Amino acid sequence: MLEFVKNKKQYFEFIRNLRNDTRVQDGFIESSNITKEQQIEYMKTYKNNFYICLSDGNPVGYIRQIDGDIGVCTHPDYWGKGIGSYMIDELMKINPECYAKVKLDNIASVKAFEKVGFKKKYYLMERD
């Protein structure tokens, strides 16, 4: 059974470890390893912007929105089980005006957002 809960200090390290997991880093627009100290400072400002998805009481993913922009991450052991879509759907009930910036090659995220009704609207083009 899935549960959607507000972020608490007990989940800070789960978020940091998941964000630093090399299996998920390619999905982020900006990827870098986050230290404990950086996480503590970041959470001082943004802890209330995060929600955690629990499966049988264990954290399996997180979602955050900052200035309306959604970021979602599911632990690789739970990929393909609808966790990302569940978190997006739950967040949209709280913040229906949110949007997502998703890398074009992040097919799993594109599908998760589309599954709950998001449509591709813009492309951001950058030069390397």
C-alpha cells in the first residue's frame, strides 16, 4: 500500500542518498553529488517543498515542487510500479498549477507525467 506524506527530518538522508544514486542521476537536468552538509542547508529552506512516497512504511521515492516546478525520483528497486505517477498525481491534488521540466531522453519521466494528464508543450533548446 502506498502512502504520500510530508517530508520530515527522518527522510533527509533517504532523499540525499537517492539523489546521489548513479542509477537515477541521468534523469536529472543537473546532476551532482550532494554532501550531508549541503543537504542540511538545502532542507532548511526547502524541506516543506518535498513529499515522500512510502510503501508498507518504507520510503520508495520523493517528489518536490519549487516555484511550481516538479522534480520526482523513484528508487530504482521500485521502477515500473507506478510510484512516480502516483506521486505526481498526489502532488497535483495539492498544487494543481505545477509544471515539469523533463529531459527529452528521460522516457520514464515523460511517460509518468503523461499518464496523469500532462502534455508536452515546450522544448528548451541549449547549445553545448
